Amino acid sequence: MSALQPRFEHFDAGVAKALVEASRSAGGLPGYLGMRITDVGPGRLVAELDVRDEFHTPFETLHGGVMAAFVDHVLGCVLYPLLQRGQWAATTEFKLNYLASVRDGTLVAESRVVSLTRRTAVVAVEVRNRERLACLAQGTLLVVDPGEKRASGPGGARAASGA
């Protein structure tokens, strides 16, 4: 990834450590897929996922939805040590470029915060399999302050930001 890493005003090492520890016993989709966060630093996160047969398409390659779920997870998790307590992030969009098919082994995703403002973040992700670049991704996330109304329905993000 690019050597041009922005500096961040805030980094909570305790939150970073908690992310690594929590990923060992995560529930939900991250737990089912077996996602493991292995390293977290200011604006950077590394996670792994072992490819299992049940993640394959009928052509015996990794289903793109598994890769997308993995990317979406690391897009958000990288932000939490940078946010103030009580803030949360929600993916508003992300784009994937699938570069190589994956059949087995371990996926290693590295996410980096490209930009972080008071309201939004842009995060880039590289996913490798056996040292080969398998996927490039970039996403935008909405940063929500504690106690801010969570809007739903049409204009959700706009309504949540008070715009």
C-alpha cells in the first residue's frame, strides 16, 4: 500500500487490542466465516480468513460474496481505534476489483485509512492469497456521533447527518 499514510489525532491502543482479542471469539458473520484480526495500528488493520470448501462456487473458487463480506468487515474495523468512544461507522459504499481467483489457503487483508474527517472516512483494502494480490477495494464510511439519531428509509445518511 501507499507510503503516504495520514496522521491521526486520536488512536486508542486499548480499542485496537480489544479488536484483536474479540475477533478470536466473534459471533455473527465474522465468526461464521472465521475472520481474525491479527494486527492493528494507527489507520491500519490486518485480518485473515481461511478459505473453506463451503465458501466455493460450483467452479471450486471462492465466492465473491465471501470476499465482499471480508472486505466490508475490515473497512469498518480499521476505524474504531481512531474514533472517539461512542462513535460508530457505517459503510455507505465500496468497490471491489477481483484480480485473481482463490481456491484455498488463507486470505490476508490489509486495510488503510486514506482519509478521515469528522463525518466520513475513505478506506483502501488489499487482499492477498498466497502472496498474490487477489482483490483491491476502496470504500466510504459514514462516521456517526454518540446519541445522533439513526435515520432509516429514504435519505438515511443525509437525514442522520442533519443535512
